[in-house]
Amino acid sequence: MSDLPVTKSTSSEDEPIVHVESDFKPLVQKFMTNRRKEVVAMREALARNDFETTGRIAHGMKGAGGIYGFERIAVLAGTIEQAAKTGSAGPIDTDLELLATYLERVQVMFA
């Protein structure tokens, strides 16, 4: 078993696929559930114009996405974090929608 769960990511925007060692299945399932909850939390924070909370959640998601090898999550969370620093609600809303769509479409394949 390796230190990191993700072994390979092959993504297109329509059918993102991430390959993960089967030993990490329980961790990755919890990881995905937590990311979906964080999208909801960021949407709620954004509705209150709470850019600090939005940015904090996005920062954590960016790091987690990178650690688990979900590059698209890390990139989108990074852009949300930057937009939160400037108080730009429009880009955050757009990227949250992209992130939510990615989380629904990504296929995790266990080897």
C-alpha cells in the first residue's frame, strides 16, 4: 500500500475518472462525502456574503484535493479561495457549480 491513495487521474470535463488503489476505498468514499458537504457549506456562506468562511473551506478543500490526487477539485477550490479573498461572489458561484457538477460526475475506479 502506498502513502497516497490516488494512483492515476484521467479526466475529461464530461467523464472525469480517478483511479485509486482498492485499499483506500473507505477513505476516498468519506473524502467525496466531505467535499459534497463543503460545497453546501460554501454556498450557505456565500449566501451570507461570508467570504472568510468560503475562503477557509476552499483552502482546506484545495489541500485535500491535492493530497488525494483530485486535481480538478484542487484547482476549482483554489480559484474559489482567490475569489473569496477579493470578495468576488460571481466567480465563486460559477466555480461552486462546476465543483458540484464534477463531484457528481467523477468516477472513482478502484484497482
